[in-house]
Amino acid sequence: MTVFLLHDTPFFPDPELADPDGLLAIGGDLSTERLLTAYKMGIFPWYNEPPIMWWSPPKRPVIFPRLFNLSRSLYQTLKKNLYNVTFDKDFLGVIHGCANAPRKDSLGTWINKEIIDAYYNLHQLGFAHSVEVWYNGKLIGGLYGLSIGKAFFGESMFTLMKDASKVALACLVEFLIKENFYFIDCQITNEHLLKIGAVEIPRSVFLKMLDEAINKNSIIKKWVPHNKATSNTAFFLREKLILRRKYK
């Protein structure tokens, strides 16, 4: 097993050289240049304490936007217009919400100050985006991630009220369908992701899709949701998703 040690230059080895768990390299930094290089190669940072650990798992969970699994209960939540949804209005609020959210089977968070600063820099440059969910003017859920070309790399989400993070994801999926994005990279597989429509694909296949997606035109600016009401998102997804249900 070989794990590569990174130095000052933003260079990464071939992701196919990662160990069986997907660990490819350690070290380096979270500079904008290195992060963008990493994501374009299907590599991402994930660690609790230094050194930085860089991963490219052998199986990659992705959500193809039109294969998103819109449950009947989430459809009903969207229809009721319980929440207001914005894009790129409070990136720092979302990333702090993700950092502070309690998580099952976890004693802490990988979203430390270094991560927050690095991704906020990417946000200011137009690469990182957030979806915010509000209730009575209070931020109660959301998600954030990176966008390069027509690939979206999901980083984290949080919720303080019922279905808030799912509402954020549904509104993101609507946006990505309308903008012809290829996929949402979910990075690490878990049961929840599989339930909402993620599928695991081999790293070699993911890298080929990624190479095509990142070479499409990017939206390097603040994102604006297409629909102002979540009920419109519900009706749009009902018509556009491949997995159709008899929604009421």
C-alpha cells in the first residue's frame, strides 16, 4: 500500500493509485489552486486533524439529478411552502451550521476553521455555493458544495427542522436539471444517500464522466434559484424526474 506525501506544489498522483479504502495522499494545504486541482481529478480532502488527508474512493456515490428520489412526504413538504429557500445568500451561515450540527456515530466534525476559510475563499471566487432554508427569517437548514463545469461536488448539509436539508437538496436538484448538470458527487456512500437516489459507480467510470463534465461552461457567479416557492419545485420535479410516482 502506497500513500503519497504532498509538498508545496499543487500536484496529485493518479487517483487510481489510491489504497483500497480510497486514501491517496497526505499533506499539502487547502489553497484554492490545490483544491480546484484536486476536485478536477476526483480527489477531495477529508480529515479530523492535520495532516490533511486526500481521498478518491474506489466506488463513488453520485446522484444524477433526474434520478433523485423525491419521496411523497418530501413532495408534500415542498407543496406546503413551509420554508423560504435562497441560494448563495449566507454561505458562512450554512457552513457553520454544517460544522455545528450533531451527527450520528460521530464525536466531532471535519469542518474546522481551515476548511471554512478555504471554502469561503472558493465561494467568493464563484466556485462554492450554498442553498439556505429559512423559517420565519431564521436559517434552519441548508447545504454547500463546489461547482466546476457541469459537476456539483456536495460537501455537507444540516437541518434544524423537519425536512429542511431535503428541501435544500430538492431545490438544488431542480436548479441542476435546468442548468444541465451531469451529477452531484456525494463522495462517501451512506444509507441515506442511497435512499435519496445515489448510485455507486466505479472510480474509473466516475473519472471519465468527471473529465467531460468539468470541461463544460461553468456558472462562475452567485446562483439564483429559478423558483421562489417550494411548491413550484415540487411540481417541476414531479414532471422531470425519471422515477415517477403518483404524487397528490
